[in-house]
Amino acid sequence: MPVLTEHRLRIGDRAVTLLEGPAGWGECSPLPGYPSEPARCRAAAVDAATDGFPRPVRDSVPVNALVDGSFLVQDVRGFPAVKVKVRDAGGIALVRAVRDAVGPHVKLRVDANGAWDVDTAVAMVTQLARFDLEYVEQPCASLADLAAVRRRVDVPVAADECIRSLDDARAVRSLDAADVVVLKQQPLGGVRAALAVAEAAGVPAVVSSMMETSVGIAAGVALAAALPELPYACGLATLGVLAGDVTHSPLRPVDGALQVRAVVPDDDLLVRYAEKESSR
């Protein structure tokens, strides 16, 4: 096993561990409150630092802007797609405002983070459908409920939080639970593990982040770049959510896309964010 150098950081209120190895850098940064096993996030970082990433089939990855009721992560102009977080009926007005702002040619998707039961999801999606949605992400918590919603609405359904293993991906296929799977490489155990999940699910994939530093974003970009097909913009333009970054050359989108490239943290930023002994 190659020797890996570990850097424990704290960026704002977020604990981040970076691993430096023979193939580059990996990130382990489980997101509080988000379903992800720390051991799998660690495995993803080890894989990136030890074995690097698969060969890309594209040089850049289109990304979506993100709008939440409480914040705008980035200016939505210039992005091919926009995702809006919707938790209750009050979010309908926000979706309307975003559609009015971006016009008819930008793709629009909504994400409920599993907040609704089946009947609520059907009612909400039916109301939101008039805004020409690309898909609705995780309207309910379970794959069985996603399958029930999918049978009752015309908007495509995407699965995110309920996919954490190959068995989950196979269940997507057997239940016809989703039209799209959303992949986050950390909770799936790394880029290669996520590619296997995408293949097992048998539906198109979107790659998303866990609000990581540029090191973690680079792994997400590598995953998206290695997918055989990439029909959707990916949720990787999220650096604005984090209180800082580990490089002076951050992975930020240009003209609605992220370039496929390696990220090497800068020493002064590793020192700035180094976790103090008292905070462990």
C-alpha cells in the first residue's frame, strides 16, 4: 500500500481531510446531515490519491447553476441548466421566478431532497410541470416511493440520496424507479465505484458534488468525464457554498462548464486551514 500524506483541515464549520499520494490528491469530507458513510468517503480519497482517475472521454463537463430559497450559489447567466431547491408549496413561486429569469431555452430542474410523501410529490410535480422541468430530483425518500411517483407524473424522476450501493442501483432498474441517477463519488466510494453504479442502474447519470473543495470537485469532474454518455449538466459548480478553498486556481465554471484537470493544493492554504489540535 502506498504511503499517503494526510492533511486535516477545517474550512469554516466543515471538516476536510485531504490525502496526498503517488497519483495525486483525494478528499474525504462527509457532509453533516447528508447520508454518506465516512468509511466510503475515505475510500474515495484513498482511491484518488493512490490510483488516480480513469481516462476521460471528454475535456470539459457542462454544469448547472444552483438556486436555493435562502441563497443563490452563483449567477445563473451562462449556465445550460439551473437546479432549484423546492421544499414546500412556497417553492413554486421561486421556480416561476427562475424560469422567467432564464427564459425558455435553459434547462430547469428541481430538487426536493426526499421531503415529500407520494401524494404530495405527485401534487407538487403536477403543479411544477408547467415550468417545463428537465426532471425532479429525489421527490421522496425511498426507491419504492420514487417508482410510485414516476408512474403518476409526466416529469422525469431522478434518484440521488437513495443510491449508495450497487444493490441500490440494481433496484433502480428492477423497480423502474428513476429516469436519471445522481452520482456523488464520495459516498459511493470513489470514481470507479460510481461508474459501476451508473452501469448497474441502466439509466443516464448526472454527477453532483458534496460541496467539496476543488480537490473533491476534480474527482466529480473526472467521474463525469469518464461516463460513456453525459446528456445532462452536472451539479459541480458548488465552490460558492464552501467558506474557502485549498487552491488559488479553483475549479470554477467558465461559460457553464468545468475543465477536466488535476488540482494541487497550495501550501499556504493548507497551513491556513490546518485543523488545530484543540478542535479535534
